[in-house]
Amino acid sequence: MRLSVIIPTLNCGSLVEPHLTTMKAWLDIAHEVIVVDSFSDDGTVAKIRNELKHPNLIFFNHPRGLYQSWNYAISKATGDWIYISTVGDSIERAHLLHLLSLGEKPDCNVVSSKPTFVGANGKQAKNQNWPIDRIRRLLKMRGPLRLTPEAVLLFSLVDAPMGFVASAASNIYKTTFLQQHPYLVDFGYEGDGAWIIRNAYESKITFTPRKGSTFRLHPKSCTFATCQTETKVAQMRDLWIKTIKARLSAEKANTSAEALLLSEPIISAHFKKRIELENLRKSLSHSWIFSTRAWPLRRQRNQARIKLNQTIHSLCKKIPMTY
């Protein structure tokens, strides 16, 4: 099994050298290392050329654009699997081998795990709730499992627009699958989340509860407060509905897809109340607890959350979640 490692860069500065140091622990696993740089002017590429030693090290330049650059590098990969080594994030050798071993199983083209979060200083940060946490709780996850397309879609929308498959630096992807299904480039920094919604019925995702990677939190990291705006959620919701309707058009007797589609108004109602409350909090110059407008909104948000959780539990019983 050959592994292509992709390193996207753009003025990575002081993060490059420590990143390359962490890579040395597993670099021999890689069949090739592809650096795709968006014309850095801070010496990033020179540092990589000087520090990274690999017999199949390849450099490409590509104009700015996060997922555009990723897609370009992916198109050049020749390995069986791809690992995207984003600068500042890391993975342990044993964990990378664990992901690759899961990828050897039939009917698998994505292997995903949750990272440990670190701050800008590199020290462990407060844990963040990501979509995979909801899966672990509801499905009582004890070991690796493969989700059905309907489960992928359900958990993707519930926590949209946050990336459903966590950080790319915690996952591996089958090369041919990524080349045939490139990342979407019109969803901003939430292209990961949009990608899995668009490809829910084609992707075969295995999740593992094991941890062995880190994700560096930075100003552009997607959290509820920074990512969930009406426009972004609506964009994801529209893609979600389009994906399910396309499936129903091709497979009219899909009762699981029909059940998912019926849940959309309840999921959207919860989003609406969460966003309203968050927007109010951001607009206040004082603590929200002193606002007479915040308490009714909070009560409505909580009621919407109860309905959402009831819907999720009902769907988990009604439609298959795992294979």
C-alpha cells in the first residue's frame, strides 16, 4: 500500500521546521511527498528543501486557494492512499499505520479519527466538540465502525458547517476516490464539510475512536461561534437536500433517505434559534445574562434542541446507522 503525503503551504513561517521534525518519525512510510506552495515569500519552500529528505520529493506551485491547491496536488498523487499533512498539525507513526491498516479492509475509501487540539503555542488546548463526538455518544462507539450514507448525511447537517470528518490531518483518503471527487471550492473554509455531504452516497467512511494526531487551533478554525451563520448553514442545507433528492430520484424506494428529508425542518429550526442567540450575544456589550431579550431566545433554543435530539434518537432507531 503506497502512501502519498501532500504538504500544502503558504507563508508557513516558524511552523515549518517543527512540522518537518514531527514528520521524520514516519516519513519512511511515504511513497512520495508532494509540496504544493502558493508562492510563499517567507522562505517556506527553501526550508522544506533544506530540511526534508525523501527520495521522491516533488514541488509544485499553485495560485492561492485552499481547496484549489489541495485538488491540484491530489491530481498529481500516484500512491494508493493520500495523507494531507497540513503545517502545524501532526500525526504519530503508530496512528498513521493504524489508519492505513483500516484502509486495507474492503469497501473503504476514507478513514477518519478525531485529533487532540493544541493552541497557537503548541500546548494542548481545551477539547472541542466535533461531529464525531456525537457519533461516539449516540452509537456507543467502542471500536472502528463504518457509517451508512444516511448516518453520514444526518450527522453532517446537524453540526454543519463544521467538517464532518474532522481535520484532514487526522484522516487518510483513497487516492482514486479523491481524484474522482475533488474538494468543493465554493464553500470557503468549510469545503471539507460540503465535500462529505456531496459524496455521502459514494464515500465509504470508517471511523476509529483511537487518537494519535493533533490539530492546531487558529483564527480560521471552524467553531460554532465563527462558522455557523445563516448563509453558511443555508448553503450546506441546500446541498444536503439536493444530495438526498438526487438519490431519491435514482432510487425511489429509499425509505431511509425519505425519513432524513422529513427531519430537515426540525434541524433547520434548531440552527435558526442557535444563530439568533449567538448573534445577540455578539452584539451585546455586557454579559448576555443581563439581557431581557436573551432569556426568551435561550428558552426557544433549548426547546428546539430537545426536538432535535428527539428526532436524532428516533432516526437512529428507524434507519441503519452502521454496516
